[in-house]
Amino acid sequence: MDIRVECTCGQAYSFAVEPVNNLMPCPVICPACGADGTQLANQFIASATGPAPIPVPPPAPAPSGLRINRPPPAAAPLPAAGASPAPPVPPAPGFTRTYQPPKPLPDGKSTIPRGILGGVIGGGLAMAGWYFLTMATDHEFGIAAWLVGVITGLSVKICARDGSPALAYIAAVCAALAILGGEFLVVNAVLNKVAGEMKGAEHEAYDTMVKQAAEGVKLQTDDEIKAWLQTNDDSGEPVTAQDIENFKKTEQPKMRDLANGKPSFAEFVHDTNTETVGARFALFKASLTLFSLVWVFFGVGSAWRIASR
């Protein structure tokens, strides 16, 4: 039987139950205020089933010759107006769970900021863990990208206390940023290590360039230029007339500037560092192989799936 109850607080709720003796077999609790709604449910059952039929008394026996004077039985007292009804029938054995309506949907305005915060915190911690693991073992584990996605998705769901499609997209974006950020940190650390090892050779490289520039400026004839190019070219290919012409128009003007201190050693170091920044992104791009992209896909997909439910 479908029963609908409207609590005094204004909350209406309905449920299906089989009455026992036209009464609720178990207590009913309002999901909004927690008030007892058993009596309201009993009233609904009474209004739906109608008044109980009046029993017909059996016919009186035929009078006999022997009579016994006995006072008539007292009639059952009627309930006074406003008196509380009879207590409900205790629940049947095995039926003890109180009806609870479905949980209302969470407020998206509060879950989304918490989900973003969880994604930033969880993704940042997972990214840092991946970086330190790679640097400690000197080996990059592709499965770590999947773990970063799992941790990010769980962080979003835990902080938001729920899952939804909007939170799934937030978790996917945070996981992708954390995975790619961890990869870039590893590439950057490797290049910093190489740059630190080569830092002492900057003066030597600059002095060698200045020395070669001083020699190249003095070259005048084509035979001198050809001999100098063959000496300083490691490719082993023959020097052509076009190579000599390019040397005169392009290389010798740069050599004159370098012999005169342009660029200076400080400018040379700055230009080298600028080129290193471009090399960092180039190496980072080269590190994203098909194998690593597969793990990135698994990590982002896991984060999306966890936060969506």
C-alpha cells in the first residue's frame, strides 16, 4: 500500500508498506525534522481503507422456562474528545528498518570549490611524490602517472564529499596538470644537473670562440679560408665555393664583433641560458613518448572515473 504523509514541519514524503490491522507495522520518522509520523500514517491508512464494518451480533437464543436475572454487560467507554489514540501495534518480527527517503542531491555551489581545492592539494602532493621517487631512483616509472591520477581523483571526491560530472572534469584537469608538471620537473632537474657540471667550462668555451674569431678575421684569400674551414670543420665534407662565400658574408662579420668583445662574457652566458630554456621545453616535448602518453591517459581517466560517482 502506498502511504503519503505530510509532516507538521511541511515535509511531505511517501513510501510503500503493508499495514497490520489497519495500522503501521513500524515507526515512521520524518526525514526533515525527525518527528514521529506514525500517527499521521495511521490516519492516512484509516482514511484510505474506510471505517471498519460494524459486527452483527448473533441472534438471541429462544426463551426458555428458566430465567436468571443478570445485569447487562457494560458498554465500552467511548474515547473522550482530544484523547490520544491507542498505541500502535508493535512491528512484526523481521521488519524493524525505519523508512528513510532518498538522500537529497548535494549543493553544487559548495562541492565545486571543495573539489577544486582537493584536486590542487592531492595533485600537488602526488606530483611531488612522483618527482622525488624519480630523482631518488634515477628511473622514471610510467605507472606513477596512473597513481597520480588515482590520488587526485580520490582527493577531489573526499574534499567534495560526493561525486558528479562537474567534479569528474575538475579531477581530470588537475590530474593532467599534475602528471605533466611532474614530468617537467624531472626534465628540468636533469638539465640543471648537466648545466651545473658544465658551468666551469663556460670561460673555456668563450675563450676558444674569441681565439677562433681572431684567426678568422685575418683570413683574406679564398685558399686561406678554405684551409681554415677544412681544419675547423668536423663534418669531413669538402669545402665548396658557396661555403667560402657564406663565410665572408656571414661568419667574418660576427667574428670581428666577437674579437672586439661583442658579445661580452656576461652576454654570452645570458644567451646560453636563454637557449637552455628553449632546450628544456624541447626535451620535455621529446620525453612525451607514446608509452608515457598511455600512462597519462590512464591517470586522467582514473581521476575522471573516481570523481564522477
